[in-house]
Amino acid sequence: MKFALDPIKNRDILGMSSDTLGDRVRSVLNTLIPFRSDIRIFENFLFRSLCLAEKQIYQIKNAPTKECYEADSSKILEKIRKYFRLIVAVDKDNASDESYKSSIYNYIDRQIAITFSYHVDRISERYKIKREILLGIDSSILISSMLLSEIYVFIKSGYINVRKLKEGFKLELAEPAEKFHVAHGLSELLEDKSNHADQGYLGKATSSMNRRYVQLEVASEIIDQVFDKVLSIKPMFLSKSAKSSKHFLFIRECIAVMTFTECFKLKGFDIPVSFFIENNLCRSESLNFLISNLPKLNKLEGAHFDALRFDGSSFKAGNLGFELATRHITYMASKLYSQEESLKKELIKFGDVFERDYIYHYLSNLDVKRFKIYPSINPNNNAEIKGYDIDLVIEDQLFEQFYFVQVKYRTKWLPKFYSERCWELTTGILKDYERQLRVFKDNLNHPSIRKKLNQRKFEGLEKATDDNSHFIFLHNLPFLNFYEYNGIHFYEWNLFRNILQGAKVYWMRGQTAGVEKSSPFMLHDTRAAIKAYTSLDKVKTSIETDLDTYLNSIVQLKLKGAFGRNTYFDIPLI
């Protein structure tokens, strides 16, 4: 994981040295010695690429600062395509369909941009280089080295096989990785479509406002939508005391600033501070607090990233994506606000609101004929079994199944990069809380647990057995869905609540909107959940074609190697 986090610093893991002459000799020997393993040859090439990447980083940091950078996305994309391509195997029956081909070409361009941007952010954050600089130079060595460094982790984990060919390497998914590839692909596609829908919603919302005015009812609806989709909290399900607190009001004002700054950005304008005052969206003291602390808030995100900018009279969006920027400003500003205002009695703790207030009330108002919701289960001080923590239990009365659920909410940065996600799984929030859920799972039949389940407030849970009991870790981390490990299922809340409702998907065509659902299925049946989203029965919202495109996509890299020769890589898109 250290290598994935900083492959240049930790390249010695590859077992090579930085001796340039010896490097070249080894490169020649690799082609002459037949018993050198393909992985070893790959490691040698990656090591040399990382050495070149380190030199380029040094040159960038010591070069004179430019004021102007390439901003034409088509020119940037053209430059990337010289060394980075995406190949998609398509269905013969659709190959001649112009509409289908157009959608594939658009997908290819978008996927190239997403992958490139991901590794640009890795480089920018890890090596303190402005994104704009990386967009304006030949970054083929840097980007390719970073991409291959993550692929190497999958190789060493046994999920990708390496084959050395005459002109390069062919990397293919190993059999153990295939089921994860499908689940990961579907999760990423659903998240991407959700983000696009959110942007579409904000774009549509801009039509109901001008540069000076927005109806308060419309503004409130937009803020509630962002609260729900970005912070994973639906205000209508919060208690009256929570919604009337001074801290909640400030949180809502932060969301208003971020949301309408994004709306104005979509219109091509900055948003004046006066807009928030004149439309009764924010108090002047809240705006002053946000503005005065903005340098501190932006600094928390990193030297070269801004969540929000202020020029003295207007706000403008920073260089983070809307969802990430909104989370950052809302969480960090509300934390700072509570500290400086000493709001001990009115403090809104996002985790408590999410876990004990919102989700419990939301589920309790769901299909009451199918789902019965039970309160939290925790050990007493003198309990024989300690260390477990169950936030709620869902009884699916249709299938006679029980789901013991633990809920956790993350307020800090969202893990974006592979190394961060692995840290989250092995060391961060998921490790300890998954352990607490497992303690209960492993002791479900212990006499003290059975006695607790027979208490009056848990009436009905006495029917829970090993055969009909399942365990779910519910969270607000978008990357972890359709995943099961040792009998524990992992789901992000916004997706899980739709799965509870037949994998519900909203759709819109022009001015017409609707919802598609699948037939009921058991919540722990991952295959059924995946099928529900890919079934062609969902005429308007099935993403089977998108998933097939993703699964049949190959990344092709072209790098200059020893003696100026080109080396080619075929890599599965992951």
C-alpha cells in the first residue's frame, strides 16, 4: 500500500537499483535470458519508468512558473491520445449502428478523461504540482508510471496476470478478480450516473433563477436535494430539535453557498455575496464567518486544491468537483463554527444524525408491509459478550430474513485513490466497525445474545437464526458496494435505500420523468441486485450496455523505453 501511495519514493520495493548503466545492461539481459519471469521484466520496466518520472517532477518543480496553461479540453485530449488509448470490443450486431458508435466514442473520450484526471490528481496531491501544469506538458511518463504502479499492486495480489510479448506486455484479469470487476464496474457506473443526474438537476434548477433572484421555496427544495445526495442526509427525516438548532442552520447555509455557487458556475458567472442576503438564504454573520475562514478551510484540502474561492465581492467554484468541495466546506466549516461558537447543546453530530436519527426514521417509513425495523442492540456493562454494536435490524417479512445493520458516517475526506481506499478497508473506519459487527455475528447463538433478542422491545427477533440472519455494514463511502467479505455485506446508503425498493432508478426524458423498479429480491443476494440494475426489463434505465462496454474495455499505453524503443501495454480497465 505504501508503494501505491507513493510509488516513486517506495520504488525500491521492486527490487531494483538506480544505477543507470546497470539498468541498461539488465534491460538487454531481460531479452536474452529465457528464465526471467514476465513479472520480473515488468518490475524492471516500471522501476526505470519511475526513475524517469522522478526526474520530470524535479524539472517541473524547478522550472520557471508559467501564468498561462492549456485550457482547451480537445487539445489536451488529443495530446493524451498519443500515448493513451481505450479500445472497446463491441457487439457485431451493433457495430454498424451510427448512434451506437457515437455513444461508444463518447464513452471512450469520457473514460480517457476520467482515468487521466484521476492520475493527475494523484500526482498533484502527492508531489505538490499544480494540475494546470500537468495538463500543459507531455506527462506521458508521469501518468503511465502512476497508472502502472497501481496495476502492479493488483498483479502482486494475484488479480492480474502479466504476459511479456515481443513489443510489450499484455495484462489480463485473473479468475478471482472477475466477480469483483463486475461489482466494482457497476458501482462506479451507478455513482457516475448519479453524479451526472445531480449536475443535470442543478442545471435545470438554474432556469428557475436569475442573477439576482430565486424563489425561497425553489431554493429550499434545491438545498434539500443537495443535502440528500451529497451529504446522504434527508432533512425531512430529522427531528424538530435538530432542524431548529443554530448549528443546523449554519450547515444549511454552507450548503446554500456551495449549491448556488455551482448553479451560477453552470450559467457562466460568479455569484455575488448579496445574492444570499437578498434572497434570505444566509445570514450576514454566517457569510462573514465563511469568508474570513476560507483560506484556512481551503488549506485543509491541500496546497493546490480550492473548494471555494472569494474575490472580495463574489464566490466562485474552486478546482475540486462539486460533491467533494461541498462535503469539505460543509464538514470543516461547521466543525470550526461549533468550536468558535461553543455550541455544545446545539451541536449537530453528522454521525449521530445519520445513524440514529435519519436512517432509522427513513426505514421506519418504508414499505411497512414488507419491512419491520427494530432498534439498536448493545451489550450491558456486565454482559458476557461485549464489543458488538448493532444500530438497527431490518426484518424482511416477504422473504422471512433478518438483517443486522451497523451504520457509520465519514465526515473527513472521501477516499478517492486506490491506496486511500485500501487504507480505509484495512486501517480506517471500516476495520473497527466491521469487527464490531462480526462479534455479534460470531455470537448470535450465545445464550446471553439469545436472551437479549427475547426481550419485549425486540419481539420478533427471537426468530432470527444462522440460516435466516445476515449482516450489513452501511456507510457513506460511494466506492464500496455489492461487496461481501466473510458473511458481511457492504453498501453505501444512497444505493442501499434504492435496493430496498426494488433497485429503484429515476429517469428523465425531456420534460417527462419516471421511476423503474425490479421485482423484489433478497437484500443479501448480490447477484440478484446486480441483475436488477442490468436487466433489460428496465427499458429506460438498464445499464447492461454500459456495464458490457466497461467490462470489454482495454487501456493501451505506449511508452518510450530503453534505447528509444516503444513499449506497449494492454491493460483491463479497472
